[in-house]
Amino acid sequence: MAAVLPSTKTTGVVVAQRKSRTGYFLLLPGMTWLAIFFAIPFVTLFLTSLQAPVEGQSGQYVPAFQISNYSDALLEYWPQFLRSFVYAGIATGFALLIAYPLAYFIAFKAGRWRALMLVLVIAPSFASFLLRTYAWKTILADEGFITSFFNFLNLLPDDRILNTGYAVVAGLTYNFLPFMILPLYAALEKIDPRLMEASNDLYASAFTTFRKVTWPLSLPGVVAGTLLTFIPAAGDYINAELLGSTQNRMIGNVIQTNFIEFRDYPTASALSFVLMAAILVLVFTYIRRAGTEDLV
Amino acid sequence: MNSHHPEAIAAIAQGMRSSVSRRRLLQAAGIGGAAMLATACGTSSGGSTQASAAEDLSDTEMKLNWSNWPSYMDVDEETGTYPTLEEFISSTGIDVTYTEDVNDNNEFFAKVRTQLEQGRDIGRDIVVLTDWMAAQWIQSGYAQKLDKAAIPNSVNLIPRLAAVQFDIDRSYSLPWQSGFAGLGYNIPDLKAATGKESLTSLDELFDPALKGRITVLSEMRDTMGCILGWLGYNPSEFTDAQFEEAIEALTKQVDSGQIRQVTGNDYIAAMDSRDVIAVIGWSGDVIALGEDFGFSLPESGGTLWTDNMLIPSLAQHKKNAEKVMNYYYDPEVAAQVASWVNYLCPVEGAQAAMEKIDPALATSEWIFPSAAVLDSTYVFMELTREQNEAYERLFQKATGN
């Protein structure tokens, strides 16, 4: 008996260990993917951002520790950085304004149309991002209906929408809208309707119910949605390239120009890193402010 | 690394010829990402200057891979095939993979640069590159010497293009198409805005009545060539100070909002949708837009450029490549291509052949220019790499990058 007990125990431990190893095996594909397509390029990109040019050989760089790549890049391109965050911020705001009522409707009022509406939200993504952005060129064309309408009201300083900041923000809002709607919907859909009923029963007005019950409970969705919209929007360059003008270039355009046109890989890498760092800082501040660390 | 789906881009190009940029096509679909990876993985090793040849598999492999710019080959509108190319395939049995994946000289170079520097085959037997990029390839030893005996038709090359600075006797390159950068405009809209029927100078292009309704090309040489000429300088021979003055003139027009956008081929879509009235653009594109559109060279001169066929080092089907070059230097074939692409045809005798296809095109000054027209154009000065980089930076800065 005494001899048997320990052995049973050991078997139990082995099984448990095997189970935990299985867990690691399951992680393997994901970790490999991350290592190959994120960790290694990340390190290479960082090393590239510190490289120095070879005298007299354009496009050739050697490993170095040239911190000035960063300060030079920032000094030269701060307007584009600023513009990227402003555009992305405005687009995120608009996306939230459009997405919240829609997600609310789908979650609480759509009934049997719910699945269909969700499909409709995602449906445009079946067409390429690029083609959809091209379509906006037609929608916002000078001779088009929308521009004519706003011109009739005399609301456009340049008599046009296309190739202005308005068009870029509109494109960003549109292109990243599904990333706002889906997390909002997921958060709203989880809310127990009985909580709203209870609030109603306690004589709260519809607005108070929204303010005290629905909105706080949907905050994780708001935070996730704004992040999923803001981050790609800040780094986007297609909207600025196709819908903007020379005055509306964003940081993505500048990075692209440095990589492709100038073959200035260190500057482009440094810009990419500054963009990442700036987004990280903004995101952390935002999450802290929103007080939702435990919700995300 | 080629995650930029040439087929997809080609399909888009087919579908929306007019709205797709030949030079700077939607630098999207992860090209930036692809380039990032390409440069992140590639260690820079100094390029050799001697082109290396690979074992030529042409005799055993009836294949040819050809990379060209979009909308640069005659197309059968109904079937979507390329008639002249089909003819070549059926008469020689060489299976040609024709890919429209050159959208921008720099972007294409970024894609294949690592392989070239490391002395590897880029999987293409012919690439088509603009003069200055072709010059860089030849100087770096990325292009193989052509066997002119295998291209007897190359004697048909028009004299004006027979000798160029970067390839004095054309031993590495053969022109595919040439063209002009000049003034393109929508005739009725131009008349409505300014009362003029045509544009003849950059003064007229920068007329305040056209504010926000003009674009210029993102190809630095084409735009700056026209501006240098406008300021009274010679685009074939100018100084740094003159270039900087031209940049200032451009900046002024950009900052005032006169210039709406700086684009690659996208300007064609913008002209088509009438967002833009006048442009600095490319001859063939504007002509292809139709009767409402006009093209002219500014009185101060336009630029003349050539896109050249090169055989990359280590290409595996060199003889097949030379066969196809020879085929397209047959005047009859060249005329067929010219009747579709509307660019300057580099083949002597094609004008006579064009009489049979379309007599109106046979007299076109843009496809078969007279000496007078050619004399009013400049070939942009050949730049060293350092100059190129410095000028490109100034140009990009002036245009918002």
C-alpha cells in the first residue's frame, strides 16, 4: 500500500506535466509566426534605424549607432506626424459617432435581422481596401453629387472635397469603421437587458439609463474599437495618397517615400519606430485615462 | 517578398486602365511592407560592375518571363489577350509570361534589388525601365550585353534613339516605347475656365483661373524638365542653383494651391472624371483619352523619355528574350503596338506599316514625330547617383513628402 501510493502520485504529476506541455505545443505555431514575422523584423528594423550611410554610395548603409537618425527624422517630418495623429483622431471620433448607434441598434433592436446586418457591416471588406478607396475618388469627385451639394451650400473653402484633408478623414473613417462597430457590438450584446429594465424600474430616464448603465458597460468595446481604429488609421498612407493632396501627406507616405524613392532605410526605420513608440504612449495614456485596464 | 500580387495589380490595371497609375500605381497592397522585408533581410553588399550571364536554357526551355509597365501592349478588347504577343507565341512556340508589374522605376528596383546585389536571378528575362534607371542597371552590371546578331531587326531603331549617353551603341538596351511629357488638357473645360482652346506654355498652366484644377507628374525628371525649360534653362544641362530655382517655382505653385496633386498615372482618371482640367502629363495617355482632350508641348520645350528593354544579369532565357525583341522591331508588329499605346514608336518603317492599320495615326506627331517636334524636346540631363538622390529629395520635399 505504502509503496503504491507514491507511484500513483507520480503518475498524476506526469499526466499534469504532459498536459502543460501540450499547451506549449499548441503555442508553437503562433510563437514561430511571431518570431519570424514580428520579432526578427522588429530587431532588424531597429538595427537598420541606427545605420549610417556609406560615403559616396547611395543606398548603401553600414551598422552603426547613429542616434541622430531619430532626431533628424523628427525635425524634418514632425508636421506629418502631427497631421497623422490629428487625422486619425478625428476619424476615430467620427467612427465612434457613427458606429455606436449602429452597434446599439444591431445589438438591441435588430431582432432577426441581426445576423444579416452584421454581415452587411463586414461585406465591404470582401472588396479590396484599395478598390474601396478608389471608389471614394468617384464618390467625392468635383462633379459628383456630394461635392455639388456642399458647394451649393457654399461650405467648401476650396470648392472641392477630393484632394483635401476632408477626403482623407472621410476615407479613414470609412475604411476603419468595421473595426469600431464589431467590438462595440460585442460589448453591447453582452449587456444583460434586465439591468436596463431594473434601471427603468427605479425611475431612471432613458438618458440616465444610458449614461449610468449602458455606456459604462460598453466601455471595453469603446476602448477596443477606438484603438483598433486609431492605430491603423495613424499609420495608413493609402487614403492620404489617393484622396489627399500634397498638403495632406501623412507619416505613412513619408516612410514609404524614404524606403522606395530615397532608399534611405535608416530614416524610414527610425520614422517607423517613432510612430510605434508614439502610438504606444498614446494608447497607454488613453487606457489609463479611461480607467479600463481591467476591462481590456 | 513579392507579396505585392502582380496578377491582382495587373487585373486591376486591365479593368480600370484609366485610373491606374503606370508610374506610381497604388503603392499599396503591402508594397511598403514587402520593401521593408526586402531591405530588412538584405544585407547590402557593393554591386559588382560586371554583368554575369547564366547558363542559357533557351534551347531546352521554350519560356520567357517579361516584366513591363501596365497598358503598354496592344490588347484585344473582347478577349483581353495581347494579339501581337499571341502571334509570337504561336509562331515560335515560346511560352511568354507577360507581367505588368513595373509601376514605378524605384518601386520595381526596390523589389528586385537584393537579388541583383547578391548576384541571383530575378526570374525575369526582360524588364522595361526608363532611361535613368536603365542607366543605373547598366552601370551596376545588372544588365547583360545583347547579341545584336540575334536581333537583326534592331537596325530599325530610329536614329534619334540610336545613341544615348548611358549606352552609346545600344549594346545593352533597346527602346520599348518613348514618349513626351508636356501639357494635357480637357478642351471644353479649359475653354470654359480660361477662354483658351489649347495650352502652349506653363504660364497658361499656372493661370489662377485653373487653381486647384491642375496636376503635375510625380516623375521628377518630367515635371522638373518642363519647369526648367519654362524658367529659360536647359533641362539637358543645368546647374544645382538652376534646379533649386525651379524647385522654388514648383513650391510656390504647390503652396498656393494651384497644383492640386502630384501623381503618377492617376491623373488620367482625374482628367476623365473632370476633376482636373490641365496637367503636365504623358503624350500617349492623354491622346488615348479621346477627342475632348488635347496634348501639346510647351513652347519652352517638353521632355522626351524612353522606356528600355533590358535583359537582367543571370536571366535564364536570353536567346528567347532576343527573339521577342527582334519580333517587336519588325515594323508591322511595332505599328500594331503603337496603334494601341499611342506612344512614340521607336521602329523605323512602322509609319508606313501604320498606313494600313489607321492612316490617321500614321500622321500623328506624337507617334511618329517630325524633326521639328523632336527638336523642341529635351532629354533630361544624366545625373550621378548623388545628384539624383539630392534632386529627388528636393522634389519630394516640395511636393509634401
